[in-house]
Amino acid sequence: MILLFAVTAAAVVARTAPPRSAFDVPRPAVPMRDVVRTAPSALSAHIATTAATWGRYSIGDGTDATIAVSVTSACRESCDAADPQAIASFIGTLVHSSEVNLLTVQLDTPRQIEYDCGYGAAACYFTSQNRIILSGDETYASDGANREFVLAHEYGHHVAQHRRAPAPFAPAIDWGTPRWSTYKNVCQGQRSRRLFPGNEGFHYFQDPGEAFAESFAYNRFPDAPQRWAWVDSLRPNATAFAAIRHDVLEPWAGRQSLTFSGRLNAGGRRMIGKTFRLPLDGRLRLRLQAPPGVFELILRNRLGRKLRDSTHVGRGHLLGFTACGQSSLRAIVERRGERGGRFTLSVYRP
């Protein structure tokens, strides 16, 4: 028997399902601080046209990266902290990659923010424009977060907007970035209807996209005084911060392929099994290439329970499965009759 296995190196974090109580929202929950929208309203778009100051400013990170900053005419006249370069320099202190060059920050008066973002919101983010709306005053949000913390939260949304999430999950801006969301069991929380990706209404504090942005802000300000308002299962820790930084600096590029091959001879052993790790939650595909009618492909979890099997006759047995909380699975190639032969199994994992 010949057995070959090629593995792409990846860090795998041990995962355990959190208790159901970990998905409870802390009470009393503070009012929602921000909102993510696809595009501005007509009135909001009009406010943007009143920008009296607009330009690109260096973020001061030692590269040539810049962001666009605009200041509305009303804010230019009345705001007490509408300094575009100060905003750009602060963005440079956040963990970032090439997405930073796509960012625009618009500084509004507090009244304009009500029109742009909604009553009670301290900021908002427009996905179609890569635009953050922020106060030009040194104000505090309803939960006590200062303006820099709020800006860091909004930049977390901007990062997620430019990261991929494995299929079949929601976009990363709603789901959270891949390594963070896998570590935080977002898939399990969504399946159990305890997390609500992209739901910024009644379930704002159970929205993993918002919790990711908040965790991104805590990554910059780990000693921020305001209390964590989201579900406890999404509360950040050192491992979550490491996952965020990994997602920012080395974005997930898509599924990885693993292959192993072998031979089951007639009259010999009936099966070969191989356990493989799953760095991320998401859809995986297994394809067995073998002589027709000779082998069966079986996928089991680490406790031995059968998840999928392939019983049809012919070449190219194909299995699909969505990993949700599993850190490893086991693929088994089983000889169906007396005949034997060689096979090759390809695993495409998130």
C-alpha cells in the first residue's frame, strides 16, 4: 500500500461549543451605537455634497497609504475637533492592510449625524462608498465610548467589508472575518438561532458583524472603560485578538486542497481512513477518483458518526459538507466488493 498526504500548514485553534447561556445579551443593554448601511439616503447624500474641506491625508504608518477625509461646511464652522490629518493619523495606528486606501471619513455635526446615521447613533458606515460618518466634535457615545473608540469600531466594519467569508455563510461584514468567526463559533450560534448575522435591529447585540467591529476596537483599546454589551460568547480575548490581526494582515484567500492516495488490494484490508483538520468553518468538498463500482467514500466526525457517504457507482464520488464547529473530520475509503485498486482522494477545505 502507498499512502501520500499533502497538508497545507495552518494554525488550528481548539474549539468547544460554548454553553447556551453564553449567547445571552447582558442586561441592561445600551442603545445601539452605530449602523451599517449599503448607501446613504437622499438627504445624507446632499449633506455629503456640502463638504467644505476634502483631501487625501497620509496615515503616517511609514508607507504611502492615504485616506480621504471630508468635513461638511456646517462642521467646519462649528465642530471643535474636525482635523482631517488627526483622523488620518489615528487610522494609521489601527491594524490595517491595503483596504485602508479605499476609506473615506466624513466629519459631521452631531445634528447631521442624526440625518446620516439615525437618532442615537454616534457613527455609521456606508458599504457601497467605503465611507465612515463620524462626529467632528470630541463627543462620547451613549455607552461612554470616546470618538477614537467609535472610529476604530467603524474601521472594523471597513475591514470586514473587504474580507471574504467561506461559503455558504453571510458576507464577512455581517458574519465576521473567517478566523475570528470560526474561533467564536458564529456558525453554531446562528444555527441555534442565538446569533443573528446582519440584523442590526432588535438583534443588534446578537449580531456577530457588530461584535466583530467592537472586538476590533478593543484590539486597539484593550483597557477601554465601557462594558461589553454583546453576547458573552463573542467577548474578545487574546486568541480572538490574534485571529483578528491574522484576518487583517493575511486575509483568507479561499479553499485549500489536500490529497491522499492509496491502494486496497482484493482480499486484503477493506478500508483506509485519514483524519484531516479544519482550520475554518465553511463548506468543504471531497472527491474520490477510483475504478467504477469498487470503493465507497464515507465522511465521519471525530466521534465516528457518519455524516455523508457516497454509494453511487462510477468514477468521481463527490461529497459536500458544511463544517460548523468541527476541528477535524475523518474520510474513509472502503472497498465495496472483492475487487481492489488504486484511488486518489482530494479534499477541498475552507
